[in-house]
Amino acid sequence: MSDFATIFYHVWFSPKRRKWLLRGDVEILLRKLLPEIAKEKGIKLLASELMVDHVHLLLELNQNESLSKAINLLKGVTARRVFQEFPELKFDAGVNHFWQKRYGRKEVPPDAVSDVTGYIQTQWDRLEKYE
């Protein structure tokens, strides 16, 4: 395997205490920020979707790129910018950190990328747990 082998990851993470923070103006801002920051930091973001209490991403990384570094960049910069834009959120939501420290991840085989992309893009079709 070469140093430049591509690895795809389905990644998901939540706001602190899984609060329903990803709606309204915060959702609008994050929908704009995630692709912008990914592009700025050289992270290949293939798909993303926000639900009220978590985010799904599909990332393409080279084997020599660190998934944890990519996630830390995305989470760190978005959290900082959300709190800059909405400083009252810390008090209103009762959180000092926007995102939970951990994240879920699953490596995606190349032949399943389109299926995972479809799964991510259709999150809103499976709203049973939010009703």
C-alpha cells in the first residue's frame, strides 16, 4: 500500500451534553462554516448533514493524514466561530465547550462511499426519534 492510499471515514459528533443546539441561526452558520473550514484546512469533505443534536460527515483522507487532527480542526474552529457569533450561547445552553470531546467514526470501503453519502444526505428522512 502506498503512502497516498485514500481512506474514507464516516464521522459523527454532538454538541456538549447532546443539547439541541444545531438549529436556527447556529445551523445556518455551521452549514456555511463546515465546508469553508474544510477547504481552508485542506480537508476533503465529501458530504455533511446537521441534525438538531449531531453532525454527520464523510471525509476523504490520504493514509498519511490524521483523522483526529482533521476532526480537531473542524470542531475547534467551528466552536470558536459559533461562540464568537453567538456569545450568549454559552450561558443559554449552559456549556463552556460547544462540542463533545469524542466522536464516532467508521472507515468506509470505497465501494460503499455512495451509500454512505446517501445515508448522510437523507438524515432528515429518519426523524422518528425527534418527534
